[in-house]
Amino acid sequence: MTATHATQSTSKVGPVLYLSMDLGENSWTLGFTVGMGQRPRLRTIRARDTATLLAEITKAKKRFNLPEEAPVRSCYEAGRDGFWLHRFLVHHGIANVVVDSSSIETNRRWRRAKSDPLDTTKLIEMLIRWYNGESRVWRVVNVPAVEDEARRQLNRELTTLKDERTEHSNRIKGLLASLGLGGITVNASLPQKLEELRQWDDAPLPAEYKVRILRELERWKLVDAQIRQLEIQQRRTIRDQADPQAEQMALLLMLKGVGVVGAWVAVREIFGWRQIKNRRQLGGLVGLTPTPYSSGESQREQGISKAGNDRVRCLLIELAWAWLRYQPQSDLSRWYHKRFGSGNSRMRKLGIVALARKLLIALWKYLDRGEIPQGAILVDWRQKLNGKPPSSRRAS
């Protein structure tokens, strides 16, 4: 989940009930208070018991002598429960924020006491501070709409399936390697190859090995078939332009070096639904912001933050290498070769991260303002979907 800063209101609205929630698998710990210095009222309820949650809010208002119409401000950490609870609370008129857990301040002592009541108390204190104007106390997650969140699932499932397919393939190769056999390609014709393979002493493969490899191959076939179905669905979505975000994907595909997966992930995860204000925020969304260390006479660069969307960050590194290959005459490629091209392999790897950030900003300007990256080659995006060699033209 990607965090971004949200603007909080500091206007006086009368008595307010503050609520923090520590969400566990089986139980939730709730903390209620009306301000700093007030000991929180802690309650434990069953996980996902929304009726009891609303009842506890009503009881807390009575306990603190608040009117029934008193506003409620709540928070919880982003995690496995996702955003459904946020939508439920907002639907019932509760001002809720979802907090990026990695941004919550902690005591830097070596050993720190941690329990659900302590976490709940800490959250509610920071919630009050945030509403009192301390904007840097934490970072708030930008909650996507239900439709935007659902659109991200296809590629995430596709990534998971590809990893699973690789696991099955490696397991089959590992079993064959244990018999002294290598260089075997895992595909649908593997059963026939197993009958022909021989061990070092010209003996056939043991029956137990064959049975296990064939079972593993069946799982590989199932995953491979699902991957092909999802890839066809991806291409059909872009080709038919039936999706509201398909136009942006087509625009990205017009850039030589950007493929279907790259366009899909960039739009679904970032450009399709986020309101990006500036390049600094954009870099922070994917964890490509620098982290300098400066203390006294000690000054060094610690690398990028890696605090954002890791899917997009990994994709951008791959796109940056592809950009150098397919867009060698663009201004971005020329900048890279001038700055890092003559360096060693370490410098070139550091440079590709810098190029990835510049490329991300260039893609944002391209989709948001129509500014084609200087010197970039444009192609027919439909030919990419059909697998045909694209005709190209250079942008002026």
C-alpha cells in the first residue's frame, strides 16, 4: 500500500470523540478519548463485528458525556483488512484515516514494549496530534475507490501466478538435476522426454521420480493456462478500449520500449486514479526519493527510500533498461550515457535508478499534459497487441 500525505482540518468543531483501532485476526482493540491527557477507554471486540463497533462508539459518547451528534475521528493501520472498514466508517459519518504503519514514530531504544493496548494508546495520541496540526506525525494512505482497487487485481494475480509457475518449473528441474540430468525444458512435451531420458549408468528414471515429476507438471500446466487466459484478457481490455483507463494504456504503448505489462501496471497502480501534485510526490509514491545522511562532518547518500509501491518501482527499473535499448536517441538515454555510461557496473546500476525516476516523471507529464519525451520514438500501439513488428516515427 502506498502512503501519501493528507490534509487535516484544524478548525474547532466542539467536543470530539477520538477512536483508534488495533486490528487483529480474531479481536480488535478499541481506544476512546476526548483529548490529550485523558486516559483512553479501552475495549476489545470480535474482529469484523461492525454492530458491536457502532455500539461501543455510542457507549463511549455516553461515558464522556458527549452529545449523540458529536463528531467521531478514527484511525487504524493499513494492513490485511484493507480499506473496507474505512468505507464502512465513512458511510456512518465517521472521519477515518488509514495510517501507513511504517511511518508511525517509535522509541529508538533497543527493546520496546509492545502490546495491543499500548499500540492503541499510541495511535490515539498521534491521531489527536495530527488533527492539532502536526502534519509530519505520520503518513496517511490514499484510499482508492472500490473500482480502482478491483482493477489492480488482474496484474497482481498474474504476477503471483508467474512466480508460482517458476516454482513448479524449478522444482521439476531440481528433481532431474538430482539424477544428473540438466538442460531440460519444462513444457507440455515433457512426459515424452521422460521416457527417453537416461541416468549416468544408462538406466531409466525411477518410477517414483516420474510420478512426482508428472504431478508437478500437471500443476505447472494449470498455472500456465491461467496465465495465458489473463494475458489474453489484458490485451483484449486495451484493444477494445472498453475500460476507462485503457486510453492511458494505449498512450503508453505508443512509446517504443513500453510493453503491455508496463503500461498496465503503471496505469492501474499509479496514473489511472491518483491525483499527483508534483514530481516529488510522484517519486515518493514508488520509493525513488533520495535519503541523504548528514550529521556533523559525516555526509553520505544512503540510496533510495524504497518506501513506496514496490511493484511500480521494480517495473520502472526494467523499463529504464528497455528505454536505453529501444530509445537510444532520446534525451533521457543521452543523459544517462553522458553521466554514467563511462562508469563501472556499479555506477551504471546506480544511474539506472536515477533514469527510472526521470522516466517516471516523463511518463507522468506525457499522460497528464501530453508532453512527449524529447527524442522518443512513437509506434502504433495496436501492432504491439497483435505481436506484429511496429512501424515507428520520431517525436519532434
